[in-house]
Amino acid sequence: MPGAPDTSGLPRDAAVPLTLGTAGHIDHGKTALVTLLTGKNTDRLREEQERGISIELGYAELELPGGGRLSVVDVPGHERFVRTMVAGATGIDLFLLVIAADDGVMPQTVEHVAIIELLGVRHGVVALTKADLVDDELLNMAEEDVREFLAQTPYSGCEVVTVSARDGRGMAGLLAALERAAAHVTAHRRGGSARLPVDRVFPLKGIGTVVTGTLWRGEIRAGDALVVEPGGARTVVRSVQVHDHEAEVVRAGSRVGVNLRGLDRDAVARGSWLVAQDAAGRARRRFDAWVQVAPGGRPLRFGDQVRLHHGTAQYLARVAPLEGREIAAGAQAAAIVRLDGDAAVEPHDRFILRALSPVATVGGGEVLVRGTRRWHDRGRHAAFLAALRALDLRAAARALAEDSGQGGAVAADLAAAGFGAGEAGAALAAAEQAGELEALRPPAPASGAHVAAARWFGVGTMAALRAALLAGASKRAGARPERPFSSAAELAALTPALPVEDVDVLLQGLVAEALLVAGEGGYAPAGAGVLGAAQEALAGELLARLGAESFAPPTLASLAEVLRRSPRDLSKVLDVLARRGDVVRVDKDLWFDAATIDAARAQLLAMLSADGRVTLAGFRDRLNCGRRNAQALLELFDREGLTLRRGDERIPRRRRS
């Protein structure tokens, strides 16, 4: 399969595959050098061969003296093809910077080195080419010029090897230097589900659609189900190759070719990503980032439109610094990045920013958070991103929880920043242990039940939440003393940022402290049903009137008329008295004082003991009251389970032993 690297010469568990990317000015001999090193001319297009310049990315495999292998990505050097250069540099592990001895450091040399630095590539080798075209004095001057240039970059320690593709000098030294550089490379973040930025797509007759790229993460093998992002098109891997050789599996760091089944060629293009199914659906138009502006250029101002290169894709973008209105040349800062299309970004991805006019690299950065949540304070937002970049997850968790206010933060909130629940939970717990955060933990669930997540808050927030819930419960109980209990959902309206289930945990805590009582499907203040002074006076008058009439108390309508109060107001007070046990409601508008109910019950028991049965008329005469009141009392005792009605009589209800 054309364009795909090979690791078949390595054992299954050999060293992690690495990719070497070339860099340098046009016509400084990158492709000639790669051809000499690998035996393969990476200029595959007719136009490239006719013009003698690289236009598209080229690929080859390089065998090192110790037996290891590197996948080589050869990039164009012309300024018109910097986009292609960035696509090729994406995902490389080390670089081969090519500088011609007869030209020295040129504009694209500087820009390519800036791009390599912004992409986070730390190791590489410099090849001082075309040594055959200059004398020793000029060669020494050229090398001194190169070292002075490197001293202004992070690559002052790179080896500089003098070579000539024409006469072959320095090749053994260059290979040895590359091997030494490769030994220092640490491959980061390669575990996890597959993720491949696509840099070429082409059909092969009788085979189907083939894509190539440098595998950033995970593994791919035949039969794997993958998804094209953005877009979501689904496909299955028919086969994989590395450098034109079939392979059972390809691993992160390799240049790979993937033959896809069931995918229309139009569904995938350079700039697309092939990802495993569990990594699908994450494309976003916005993300939080740490942005670095190249020194010596112009500042990056709030809202400036630039071209953003990520993976093998490019977008129009606007960058919004979180502190101030610009990022000065040579400076770096937290920012929000907005794109003109969906991008399959992940935390720790690198990107490049280039000005639209005049076209030049202005900076780059690192994706920190996929998508962007709503922050209440820009300063906390910036502190959060700075902590993420410094890998201080505890400080990041603290900033997130504090900005979340009464909503708090859970470990899953850090998932968009690339952290698993265990890692994030440990950081939040550490901040809690240090007294920087407070935690709300739900009670342990029953066996097999769902375990709710702990929630963390800034110091003092939980006290404010508890106070709001307690005050709200008291206010509601005071406004409706006859129904003092409020459900957790009702009280959650007082703290809308907090989920109802977490509100319920807080309420249970208040019950444990005897500040609330639980009952009737809700919560009420301890001592619920307390009446105000005016209502207490009314309650006393009601009790007196109900008690004075014994078995013939006034109805609600009669009480309202005599006391000149609304039935609703009287009902509220009577309900509280009933809750206290001072009165008993026996009918819709009929209350008896508790002592009268006890006396009526005693009379009933006496009648049952004497005769074994009670009639409505007999009970009425015994109490010397009206028929309605006697019937209401008998129905009350039926409900209590004291009596059982049979026809017109009541008999004792038999109790089950």
C-alpha cells in the first residue's frame, strides 16, 4: 500500500515506533538527503520530479545502525507549502533540520524551527548539507552561523553533522546522531483508543479506499470499527500496512496505511481523523488552550482572525486571551479558541497559528480543554488553564470548584481536560484534605445500587447552601403551618445550580443535626407547625369553643361566622392543632377537641362491652348529640379499626393475633 511505513522488521515488542520529520528551507537538499539515507525518492509526483522541489509529503523508512527503524516524513520547504509542512510535522517525534552550507540559515529555516518548537518536538539533529559546494573556510563559517542560530532556540544542544548527498560524506555520522537523538525521545500519551490524522486519501482498484497518516494514539488492526471525525461516518478496517508491507497491527508512532471497507471516498479527506468508536462524537468548534506567540513578530490581539493548523486540518480561527486584550510577541497566555468548523481536538494536542496577510507563523499552542464551559470569572478560568498546563491538577480542581459556586464540581467535570475520574477525584480529595475544598458525599448505597459522585465546593459554600435550605424550609413552614413539610424538589428550587439528589443529601445532614425533621415525603424545621402570636390567640379561642359544646361542636362555617374569620384561615390553625394532637378532624368541616374524642371512644367501648353491638341511634342517644355527629364519630372509629360496620350496627373488630 503506497505511502505507509513498515515496522515488520522489528519484533512485536520492539521499541516504540518513532517518526522523523524533515525541516528546512527550499532547495537545501532535504529530499536528496532522505533518498540517500533510505534509498527511496520521496518526490513521487511528476511535477515534483520535473521542478526538483517537494510539493506534497513524502514518506520512507530509515534503518539505523543499531537495527532500529524510523518512519521518515519529508516535507516541502517552499513558503507556499508551509501548510503541508505543518501537516507533515504533526505527530513527529524528532526532527532532521536541513541547512545548506552555501546558503546558511534562511527564512523558512527560521519558520520551520519555530513550528517544530510550537509543536513540542524536543529532540533532533541538524544536517549541514551541500558541503561539497564550499571550501573548508566557508564550511566552518556556515557551521558557526548555524550554531549561533540554534543558540537562540531550545535546540542549542542538537548535534550538527556536516554531510553531502553528492559524495556521501558524513552519512555514517548522521545516522549515528539520529540514533542518539532517538534514544532520548520519550513517546507521550500513546496509550488509549486509536486516533489517526489523515494526510492522504486515494482509491486502489479492487481494494477500496486507502488512507495514510501518522498514528497518534492506540493501535489499529484488521476488523477494527472506526469512525471518521468530524462527520461521524463509520467504517471497518480491511487491512493495515506499514511501508508497503502487510501488518497484523500498527501502533502509535508509526506511519500507517489503512484500507477501509464500507466507506465512500468523499466521506474522508486530508484533515479528517480516524478514531475508535469510544473516541467518536467529540469534535468541537471551541476549546480552551495555552497560546504562545512567536518572538520578534506582532502581538496576537483579541478577535484577530488567523489560520489554525491542527493535525492535518486547517481552520479559520479567532483567539480570545483570558487576561488582557492581546498576547505580546514572545509571550504566552491562556485563551479561548473559536473555529469556523468542528475539529477533533483532544487535550494536549498541539496547533499552529498563521496570519492571513502577510502569511506567516504567528504562534501556536496546546489544547487544554475540549469545548469550553461557562465560567463566571475570567481570572479563575485563566488560573484553571495555567494549573492544567503546569500539571497541577489540585490547583485546577480548586479553581474549577470555586468558580462553580453553589453548583460545585465533580470529578467528571475534568474529563474534558483529559483526566480520568480516578485521577481527578484524587486531586479533588487532596484539595479537600488540605482544607482548600469541602466535599459533599452521598451515603453509601445499597448493594448493587448506583454510586453517586462526590461533589466539591469552595470553602464556605456548603454552609451557605445549608443556611439557604434551612431558611427556605422555615419560610415555607411558616407560610403554610398546616403543611409544614417541603419536598427535596421544592427546596432544590432555592439552590438551582445543585442537582436535587445532592440537595437531598444536604437536607439529610440537617436532619441528622436535628435542625430539620423528615416526614410526609419531605422536610420541615424542628418544631414545625408553630403558630405566630395572633394565630396562637385564635387557636386558644377555637379550642375553647370546640370544648364548650362537647359532642356537638360548631362546624367550620359556624366558627367562621362567629369569629368573623375566613374558613381558610381557621382551617390552617385547626390543621396545626390537629398536628399537635389538640383536636381531631372527623369530617370535612367538623372538628372535636381531643378530650371529647377520648370520651366518645370510652362510651363506645362501654356499649360494646355491655351489648356486643352499637347502633347509630343508640350511640347518638348515649352521647346526647345529633345524628350527623354520632355518625361522623362512628366512622372515625371504623377508620381507627376499633369497630366494624355490619348493616346498621357496629361490632368490635377482631384483632389478629
